[in-house]
Amino acid sequence: MKVAKFGGTSLANAEQIKKVCSIVLADRKRRIVVVSAPGKRHKDDTKVTDLLIRYATRFLLDGQADAEKQAVFERYREIVAELGLGEEAGQQLESELDAVLSNRKGLSAERFMDAVKAAGEDTCAKIVAHYLRSLGEEASYVNPKDAGMLVTDEAGNAHVLPEAYEQLAALRERKGITVFPGFFGYAASGELVTFSRGGSDITGSILAAAVTADVYENFTDVDSVYVVNPNLIANPRKVKEITYREMRELSYSGFSVFHEEALIPAYQADIPVCIKNTNNPSAPGTMIVAERPYATNRVSGIASDSGFCSIYVSKFLMNREIGFGRKLLQIFEEEGISYEHTPSGIDNISVILREKDLTEDKEKRIIERIFRELEADDVAVQHSLALVMIVGEGMRQSVGTTARATTALAAAKINLEMINQGSSEVSMMFGVKAAEANRAVIALYQEFFGDDAESADEVSATSVASVSV
């Protein structure tokens, strides 16, 4: 049995939906299909989820958003018409969608936004199920509430509850093809709650674990994962096989092929994941597994992400002061900020944060508190940092990886603000100025993967923040 999840680009229009259904029917093991909301039809297009967010934002401000609502309706009308589903089916789907978009009664702004966003996946799932039935197939749409997708009550940031798996396991016994909307579940109170953006990947992983699928297939718009962002390197190497831990590190570091939280359910249930291309389904794709043999090159991927800052704290004999680290991190906890990394020395420590979480007021308060409560000798904040990550399970058995990396960065005249190796030794991280991140990735790629691929002629200054496959 396979769980197959299809992303937004795979469902962007009627032609793509026909491809998706053809892929599903080509392998009868694909009995559970998870869908995203329709994505971009072309480069300058707008995703349906973004159209829905525009609608909800305008509605919350003005109490009406007719133009924004019609933009959503038009996308689905076009899909329904080109699939030949008929006027009656189209009217029913639009009526159900309108009921969600118009229902603000008793809902907070957060609840309303979640309900509106979820309508993108929900409507798409109904359309896919309807189209499969029009082809004579036994297919059914299943609402996450009816299936038992129980999640935490955190608007826009839900996490699956352990008891959900037992209820969702019943999906394995359903006949025919089950079409399941991604991205949302329901709290114990019955309220609809969405996962974080891109959460349809999470839904697919949860269902694969719940039904103990043989494999979780994640269909996107590329043949495989690449070792580096192809916007930076022309024709980079493909990754045939990668471990859960490696992919998790790369997703955190900017690889947009897979939601960084999505691997956890599959990993815990030991379900292999295969990244495949909707537009080229015969390509083998990239397998994500628990263990893999190590090739000569111990590095499996290089990624970067910007939007970080560092708070550096120095105090003489810090290492002798019991509880210093706990007290420091408690300040961040009380200010409502989570930290990313904490590289340290005997008399100093740096706390790496997401820059968006550190407002000007919070920064001022934190600095004052560190001086006052911890009696620090020095506190400094550095903004506009990027983290460049080298990932590879085999680095644990490899000598000289750090030396090769730092030598390559030095040759490219890139100054290192920070170096940190994860305790698992699967990743090595370098902090650099955001403006130098792209050059750092290119230098590292050339060092570890040779000159078989040339640097792209034009490198976008913003592409470092959205590394893709």
C-alpha cells in the first residue's frame, strides 16, 4: 500500500489534475491520495492558498472582499469546467466553498483565517475524488474530522496528537481510492486547525505512518533532490538516496522540497519516502531511508538559509558559573523567543535566533537583562546572518571535512562569523554574512563535488532564502 501526496504545482490546473489521476491509476497500490491546494500555473501566477489569505485578510479588515472571493471562485470554476465535471457539480462545490468563506460567526480572526486557508486543500480533494469517479473509479473524499485527524489547538501551527494514529489507521480498510485534503486537522474541541505553511507534506507523512504504508510518495515538479540549489549551480548532482536525518537537516537549512517537520511521522514508523516528479513519473526520484551506504564523497548536500542574527555574550570565568546557560536561555524563553543554536567557548556564548523573532523592543530588553541579571562583560548583536550547512551521515567517519570546507571558503574570501558542528556529526554549520551566502554555497559545492557543474550565470540575491530541489 502506498500513500501518494501531490503538491500545488501538480494540481495547478485541470491538465495537471488529469496527470495526477493517471499516476494514481497506474499503480493500484496508491490507495490513499493526499492533495494540496492548486499552486501556480505559471511563473507570474498566484497560488490558491495566497488568494485565500488575501481574501481572509481583506474580509477581516473591511467585512467584505467580493473581488478576492471571485478570484478564488474563478480558479476552481476553470478547473471544474476543463475536467468536464458538469454544472451541477460545480455549483455544489462552489456553494460549499462559499459557506466556509462567508462564515465568520463566532470565529476569532485566527480561527477564520485557518478555516479559509484549509478550504483550498478541501475543495481540491473534493474535485479530485469527483474526477476519479467520473472515470468510473471507486473514489471517495474523506474529511479529516471524520477520519480522526486530531491535532493540537494551535492556530496555524498544529501538531498531530498521538491518539490520531489509531483512528486514522482505519483508512487502510476503506475500499477504492481515498482522497484526503492535506494541511489541516481538528482539535479535540472540534475546531479546525491548520499545520504550518506547506503542511500537506505533514498530512501525507502522518497517514503513511498510521496505515503502515510500504512507501510514502511525495510528488512535486522535479525529478529528484539535488545536492545544492540549482539556481546557484547549473546541472548539480542528483541525490539517489538520503537518510531521514540528512533530509531533516537540509529541510531546516532551506531545501524547500519537503516540509522540515514532515519526516518525523514517517521516520518514527520507519516508512521510506520517495520524492517523485508528477511531470515525469517514470523517473526513479530520491529515496529517503533510515540507513544508506556511504559513497566516497561523505557529503550528501549543501544548503543555506538567511534571516538569522546572533547575540554574543562574554563573561570571564563563565564556564565556572553553575547555571549560566540556563539563566541566559530563560531570558529568551520569558521574552517568547526560541533559539536555533548556541555555540560556545569557555568565556563566551552566542545564541542564534531567527531575526524575525527579535523585535527592536525585545532586543533592547534582552541586552539590558543580560547585563543586569547575568552581569555579563560584553553583549553584542549581529544582524543579517545566513547559515550555510554541509550535511552527510558519512562525515562522522571522514577526516578533514572541516579543513576542506574552511579552506574553500577562505579561497573565496568569505569571512566566517561562526562554526558549529551538530552533536550527531551529521551536519556542519557556518555562519556568514547574508550577502555572501550564495558564494559560500558555490565554493563548497566546487570543493566537494568538483567542476562537473558550472556556477549559474546569474545568482538571485534572494534565492539563498528559498533553496529548492
